[in-house]
Amino acid sequence: MFGKKRLKVRSVKLHSGRDEYNRCAHHTARYDSEDLLVRRGQPFQVQLNFNRPYEPNKDVIILVLDIGKHPDTCKGTRIFIKLVESLEEIAWGARVVNASGNSVTLMVKTSSSCIVGRFSFYIFTHSPGGNYKSKKVPLYILFNPWCREDQVYMKGEAEKEEYVLNDRGLIFYGTSSDIISRPWIYGQFEKDVLDACLYILEHGKCALCERANPITVVRTIAAVVNANDDAGVLVGKWSDEDDYSGGLAPTMWDGSVNILRQFNRKCKPVCYAQCWVFSGTTTAGNQNEFNPEVYNYDYN
């Protein structure tokens, strides 16, 4: 009917608004970002608007996800997602749930063991009239404590609320005979904090192919939060003197947000920290990736 007219993408609607389906279903509505953030292993919805109606018997639609400077299918940094009849028992796939006029709505499933991070998402079409590639848009994929197939799955809702969604808490420090508590703002949903956490993985030389493994990710964060040896996030100072020139005294920090933003912006260690500052900042990084309490780690 449409002869050799190419199937061109006019627009892509990712339903990425805070009150829209994808962000609500994936528990990412609180992130201060206009981009789509989804959790791996869980389907999300995409609406494609074309220059003409989609003809399944003639047109091929492939969704593409790239991450890193040199995407490679063998390394899992370039993923081709093809249309399928069912999303059951497959790692990657997209299913047509509605086609009306020039619009097609897809449910897209990602692998529950894929790399986490900031991807470039675009559409490739092949039709009798030729090939077409849409513009790239950013899409973040995070670990998914709500997905049974994800290694970081957590069964209890109360635990997910506390360890993943809670952005404030109390930190206890001091000595065995003199324990002090102070409030701490983890701020994992604040603007630019997620990108700062991803930069920590880059700074820690965590290879993209290793960012599918939550154990490797948390070990990288734990190593890079300390500036020793790797020019990481925070410079520790336990001197009895009150000279904290060139930075802030550890007691001046009340949360992780400004620390992470400063490290991401200046690309150099932030001064100064002691035990509770290290722990609060590490927790913010891990909350943006997954729940570290699921694992018992041996760092030796």
C-alpha cells in the first residue's frame, strides 16, 4: 500500500515524566531527572510515532541500547532488541501492545542481569524503501530489588522502602561508651547525584562489562569513596588540631549530595571526612545502584 516509502520515526515517547507509567512502575519517580530511569528485568512502555502506519509483514523495527564509547554486542554494551510475540522466558524483547494509525506502543523487556548505567536509546527500521535510524535519547538502567530474577532482589517491602527508597537516616558514631547519633541526608534522588555515582564507577576503573555484577559495583564504590591511592571521593583527616583549611571539617557535612556533586564537578577529592562521612557517602552511592545489605562481603 505504501510502496517503497521508508518507515521513519517522527517521535519517541518514553513516558518518563515523574507521574507517568514507567517512572511509577519502576520506583524511579522521585529522581530529579527528565530522562527515563528503569530497573532491569522489568518491562517498560515506549510509544513510537512514524511517518506512516507500521506494516508488520514488510517493516522491521529494532530497538538499540548503547553504552560507552565503543559499544560492542559481544561485551553487552550494544543490545539489539527485536519484536517478539511474547516477553515470557526471554532476556530481551519488545512486544507490540497497540498499533493505531501511525503510532505503535511497545512493552520492552530488559535482561535482569544486564549492565547498569546511562545508555543511548534509538530505533532502527528496515523497510522496502530503505533503512532509517532515529536520534539517540538517554535512558538509565538500574539494579532491581523488585525483580525476583535480579541478583539484588529483596523480598520484603519494608526492607526496600528502608534501604532503597529512604533518602534520610541516622548515623551513629563515637566510642563504645559514648555513642552519638546525627541525621544524614543520603539524597540519592537529588539532581546530578546518580550521574556522580556513575562517575565513581568510571573513576574506579570498573569496566562496563563488570557493571552488571552488584558485588563488583559495591566493591568499586567502597574503594573509591576513600581518596587514598586512587584520588577518590573523600580525604580523611583525624588530626586533633582544628585546622581544616582547604575544605570543611567532617562535622560540617550533613549529607552526601554536596560531596558527590563536588567530586563529580571538580574531579578531585573532597576535603574532609571521618568515619560517618565515609559511610553516609558510600550508602548514597549504593542506594543509587542497589541494596548492599543483601550481601555479606569479605573485603580481605
